[in-house]
Amino acid sequence: MQRCVLGGAATALRAFRATPRISARMVRYDAFADRHIGPSRLEKQQMLDFLGFTTLDELTNTNVPNQIKLEREMDLPKPIDEYSMLRELKKISEMNKIYRSYIGMGYYDTIVPAVILRNITQNIGWISQYTPYQAEISQGRLESLLNFQTMVADLTGLPSTNASLLDESTAVAEAIALAARATRRHKALLDPYLHPQNIDVAKTRSGLLGITLGELSFESFNIDKDVAAVVVQYPDTEGRIRNLEKLIAKAHENGLRRTVVSEFPDTGSILLRSDGSNTAEISWRSWSRYRCWISAEDTTPTSLRFGVPLGYGGPHAGFMAVKKDAKNTLGRMMPGRIIGVSRGANGEKAFRLALQTREQHIRRDKATSNICTAQALLANMSAMYAVYHGPKRLLEIARAIHKSTAFLESELHKAGHSTAHKDYFDTLKVTVKDLAAFKQRAEEKHMNFRYFADGSVGVSLDEATKPSDLLDLLYVFNGTTKLTEVRADEVADIVPETASPLIGNSEHARTSVFLEHPIFNTYHSEAMLVRYIKRLENKDVSLVHSMIPLGSCTMKLNASAELIPITWDSFNGLHPFAPVSQAAGFQKLFNDVEKWLCEITGYDNFSLQPNSGANGEYTGLLTIRKYLNNLGQQQRNAERFKDELAAIMVTYPSTHGVFESSIRDVIDKVHEHGGQVYLDGANMNAQVGLCRPGDYGSDVSHLNLHKTFCIPHGGGGPGIGPIGVKKHLAPFLPGHPVIPVDGRTDGAVAGAPWGSASILPITWAYIRMMGHAGLKKASQVAILNANYMARRLEGAYRIVYKDEQGLVAHEFILDCKPFKKSAGVEVVDIAKRLMDYGFHSPTMSWPVHDCLMIEPTESEDKGEMDRLVDALLAIREEIAMIERGELDKQKNPLKVRNPLECVNVTRFPFQMAPHTLAKVASNDWDLPYSRELAALPKPWCHHKTWPTTGRIDDQYGDKNLVCTCPPMEAYQ
């Protein structure tokens, strides 16, 4: 029998080998769309039957208005499988030429520790979550971001910090805006020795805010009563370290209390005096380079790149740090996410997003911050870099960079070259004898430098500079070198600790200690760091554990194959200001993505520069403003109509989750009166392959590539918000002062010409593997899933908005307002109770107060959606039991009230959902419902991720604002 079976198998194998072509069945097996889309064919049909439709086309033909339907296939490449995509993209990446970069200008190479790359950057458990709105199931990321804030506070000497901004250049603009708000003045003075991209982004933003910018050397600043801020780079763009004490004293003498000082994101801060010791009040910077002010007992400026690669310009995490007075006035006005320490229901330390009343989703037009403008993943990488290396190793890295720079300067002087500045950290401005010969040798050695207009050469060293690189540098500068070998210990010998060029022997030396908290002095072996990272990861709910049904956030699959290319050196190793000829791979990638997005949206041109959705919105409206100004129609504004109408901004499908049938009429009416139409592309996941904004009249949109096109949310960044425009707006898209974009040299909205370029391969891969049919089906299944869930829930909850056919688009809103009156249950109680069922809450109280907005996405299978629906139905039944008196209105699984505890300042007065393992397993269970009902109400809850803290006291955290690491006992 065995021989017979084997013989039959051999015959079948020979027949298979003889088959001249691969069957369609096998190709189908490898189709990426089938892996990306969650429901099986059977599940899709079951949901269609439940809704009363036969096919997906019938559903979407009913749902999408006839006047905007796309009646043809999109002209996109035929889809390919994952393995073919990786081969094709690898070839594209290899078109890039990776030269050794010494350009500097805010971008410096780093050595990314493999333990961080593997366990954070490539880990879905760290990169798939959204902003940590639900703090009780986000304690891991929140702790890491608090580490980031502690690191920034220590290095800058400024105690109030945020948990990242988009990049260095946008942080400069935000700092100027903060100073203007704080002083109610509308003038800022910019030192010309800022990086050019920082100046340009500041000009772009400040002009819109009515802030006048003056540009002159800070020694010549005329600080009067109208000046809100002075902006100085430290070290400056030429690498020079200047004494800022006289400037700051002069500013304070003239009543200016909001001085802005820029530090480069680098290791220089380790050796240089911190901003706090310089008595600056606001500091900004990006951690792509990390000039952290870390100088302990050694005092030499060095550039610490905190574990984030060049990436052709991004993403990188910027930040802001400010001084703290008795009321923490600046801290409470500061933009960006702020992580604060509060207390949980049982008095335990807990972390949360602090001061959310500053945010746009709450204060709307009066907001001073937008929670979307952050780079959480990059901030977490940088925080772990500091945790892994600790202050001693960081100091060693800083010293090595600075001593290598001092060694290079010494050898250049011996060869007859001159350098411009005597005080520096990692950057020299060198006058060379024969610039043409220098450039020829630089090309020979595959090295890039900065070339100044006066013929000088800029050279910036970094953590990745090896002794052998110093030999090559000497060859490029001198044409020859007397040295045949340079070892690291020889560099130290040639430049001893007592050498006069070293920062440690100058007035700029840092004298304060930094990173003393045990968090930065414990996890220095790989085993210990891996366990720490995993311990934090296990505290958070991510897409690894369950669906995250946040409405308007599109929490879809981040496929493994899409993420692989972003770690390749051929994408990560390019400096954003390298000659474009060296970035042929990136240029093809950009051209492909722009062409495909134009085809998907119906627009004529795209700008990839905006590095978040919020920045994309801003850029789109700015483009309209430039266009109208060019027509001489500056009088147009959005507050009047007819001749003064400037633009209308709409979301489609609407923010209420409906395909509004009147969209075309609204757009036509605006155009009839000369206005422009901005269509928010946040909900593009319901439109791809079904309709195109450019076809039904929109003039400009931004897209959220971190929503519709699969870039991970990263726990709150990175994101990309490119804008598409019709051809009449194309000349007014952002340019760049260093690397022109389509000939445009100003109006930059981000530090790098193409924004967060290194994560664009994710979007390229997604579109390349899905093709027209896959992308269209993704939109259709997203709509199917939302309607299936809404139909299942509508008997228990009121669906706030539906269209004329009783359908929703890709998301829907549940009305929770009645429960407050009938049972004393608020929408936040439902959100927290869902954690007991193992789920992250839907979007809460936005866009409608006291409601939940749910968006399932196409990646969720029917079983997962059924579990979430069952959880919501079970919670509705718990509310009904309260309404019927079967559960105590004061003590129930959603909310436990005990007014007597309000006087106890050590405990949160209300013991509410969620229920922690510690609470359920404790001996003092005194609640009138079972532990099982509290924590294991459904069978799948046995496998859930438990919340690690009880309900967090938001008011206590805001009143007692603490934004740095608490004592170590709090972690034990």
C-alpha cells in the first residue's frame, strides 16, 4: 500500500512538472488581496445576505451616489504577489547610490541598535496602535514616551516637554507661534545661521499667523517691545558654538521672556551647556541627529544620533521644551502631545495624555495643539536608544564624535587648510585650496559634503564615522595623506583630553548631570532591554490582540511584506540633501506613487512633502490661499459668501459616515461663486475604485497614507499627508530651499523635500500588490463590514446617521446619550467597559458628543466583528439591567460610585471599569456583582490583554501635572 501511494505521488509530481503553465488556482492562492481582506468568500456572502444584497457591486451601487460613480477600471499596474513585489522594489532601491554623508544641516547618520530595530521598529505590537487615547490599555507606550520626555528635559535643562513634533523645522515654527501666543506680540527675529529649511518653514507658517519675521545676525538684534521671540540655532548651521548669554540677557532686559533657542538634534548636547543653564525659555529640535545636551563631567560637544536613520529626510521626531513657572504657563500652552503622570482607581501611578483640552478635537478653532502632529514611533526608538546606552555610553559616543572632528581639524590645519570657527562640536567649515579637485576626489570616494556659496566646504561627522573614514576624508581634502592607518585609540592620543579645541575645556562645557533616573541606568544588556521592551508591549492592546474600531482612523492591516523594505539601507541610508542624481530609486518611487495616487483620486499633481494628515490639511488650504493671492483675490475668505467666498472644506463620505447624495451640487455651487473646494481625504478608504474626488469637482485633497494606504499609525505617528490638486493649483504646491521640488524653492511645510520619504515604500507596496480589483474590493468590503455591524447593533443602539437607503458608508455612529439619563452611564463608561471584553474603544464623543464612532476596515473578518458586536450588545444589556433595577445604579460593572470616598485624596473617588487582574484577584472584593461578570464576561475574555491600571483620574493628572519619570518605586 505504501509503495502504491508513493508511486502515485511520483506520477502526479511528473505530471505537475510537465504542465506547461501555472494554473490560475495557484496564482489565486498567492494573491495579496486575499490576505489583506479579512472576510472569506463565505463570510462576505453571509453578510451580504444579512443585509439583503446579492453582491458587493449591488451594495456599493446602492450606496454610492450615481452622479459620482467611477464607471471604469483604474489604470494601475496588474497586481503581483508579495515575493515579486519585494524583488521589484529591491531593484528600485538599488538604483539609489549610498554615499557617505558629511552634509549635516540637521541630518546625521546613526547606528540603530539591532535590538531596537527588531523589537520596536519591526514589531506590530509597537507600531500598529493609534494615539493612546485609552490610557488604561496603553501604559507601555505611555511609559516609553514619558522616558522620551524625561530624556529631553534632562538634556535641555527645561522641565516641561512634549512627546514629539513632526520634525525640527516644524518645531521651529511651532516655537515661534507659542512665543507669540504667550507674549501677544507678533514679531520674531531669526538668526541667518539657522538651517535654511528651518527658516523657510518658519516663513511659511508665520506669515499665515500674522507674525513678522526679521532676519539678521543675533549680535545685531534690535529687541524692542514688539518682539515675541529670537530664534538661534545652537550650534549654528555652520557648526559654530556661540555664547548666547549676552543675547538672552539683552532679551530679558527688554521684557522678552519667551526666548527661543534651537539646538540641533545631536549628541552635542551631551557635552554642551543645556538650554536651561543658558536661561532660554523655549527649546526646539529634531531627534534625527539628537544633539542632546548631555555633558556630565566631560565637556565636549558631540552629535548623538538617537537611533533614527537618515531615511532620505524622515520620519524623525521633533520636540519642544519650555521653562516652568508656578503656573506652568508655557507648558500648558505648548503644542504637541504631553504625557503626564496621574493615578488609577486604586491609587496606583498611571500615565495618560495630559492637558487634552488644548487639542483641536476638543477646542476646535480655539485649540493650541493638534494631537495628530507627532512622531510617537520615532520618539519611542529614541527613548529606547537612551535607555539602552545610558548616560555613560552616550557620553562616550559624543566624545568620540567630537574628538574625531578635532583630529580632522588638526590634520587639515597641518595641510594648510583653514577652518572658519574655533568652537565647534561635529561640524567644520573649511576653505579648500582647489574646490574642483576636491569635488573630483569626493566623487571618487563616494562622499557627499555641504558646499557653501562662498566656496567653503562643510563637513559634519557622526556616530557612524570610523577611523578609516578619517583617512578617506584627509585624502579628499589633501589629495594624499601621510597617515596609512588610524585607530580609534590613536585619535584619542592625538587629541588628548587637555587639548584646547575640545569643548570640555571651553566656556561652553556642560557641568550638569543628566539621565540619572534608574530607567536610563539599568537596561544595558540586550537581554534586559528585550525584556523591558516586551514588558511594555504586553501592557498595550494593538492589532496583534484585537480589532481597533476607531472611527475616522482606518486601523487596517499593516502587512509584513509592506514593512520589510523600510529597513533596507538602500532606502534608509540617503541624506535628504544628497544630489538628486544619487536618489534615482527614490525618484522612481515618488513618480510611481504620485502617478498612482493621481489615478486613484482624479487629481493632476501630488506633493508628498506634508508629513502628517494635519500638515496635509494645512498645506492644501495654503495652496488655495497662494492661488487666490496670485489672482489678486486676497479679499476672499471663508466667512462670507458670493464674491468673498474663498473655499469650502468638506469630508467625504461625511464625518457622520454617510455618502451624501448632494455632494456634487454643493461643489458646483461653490465653483459657481468662484470658490475652491477642499475635500478632506481622511475617508478615502470608502472611495478607492468607486469614485474619485477630482472627477466630482474637488480642487484639492490630502490623503492619509497611514490610513487608506497602510502605513502603520506607530502609536501616534509617523504618518504622511500628501496633497493632490487639479492642475491650476499645481504651481502653488510646496517647494524647498535646498533641493527644489519641480523647480519650486520656497513654501516648504516640512524639513525635507519629500517629507517622510523612507516609509513611502509601504504605500508603493500596497498599491502594487492590490491593483485595481484589490483596491476596489477593499473599499467595498470596508463598506460591507460597517453596514453589517451597524445592522446587528441597530436594535440595541440608535444609529445616528444613515442615508436614504438606510445604509452607512465605511463607518457609523452609535448614540449613547440616552443612557446617562436612564442608567447614569456615560459614553466614557462604555469605552472603559469594552476593555473588560478585550477591546479598544471606538472613537469617543467625536464628531458627535456622547456617541461612539466605529470603523471596522476591510481587514477584519466576520468572527472578530461579531465578537465586538457581542461585547457592545452585552454592555447594552448591562445598561438595561441597571434601567430595570437588576443591577445597582450606584454599583455596577460600568461604574461604581461612592461619594464618601471623594474626601480621600489618595484614591480615585469612583471605582469604575475597567477591572484589573490585581483587583479581580484581590481578597477585598466587595462589589455586588461577580468577579466573572467584571472581568470574564465572554468566553474569549480568557485570552484578552488585561488593563494594567484601573480607571485613570484625568482631573488629578491635569491639576498636578508631572511630565517626567516618577521615582522607581512607582514601577514596582
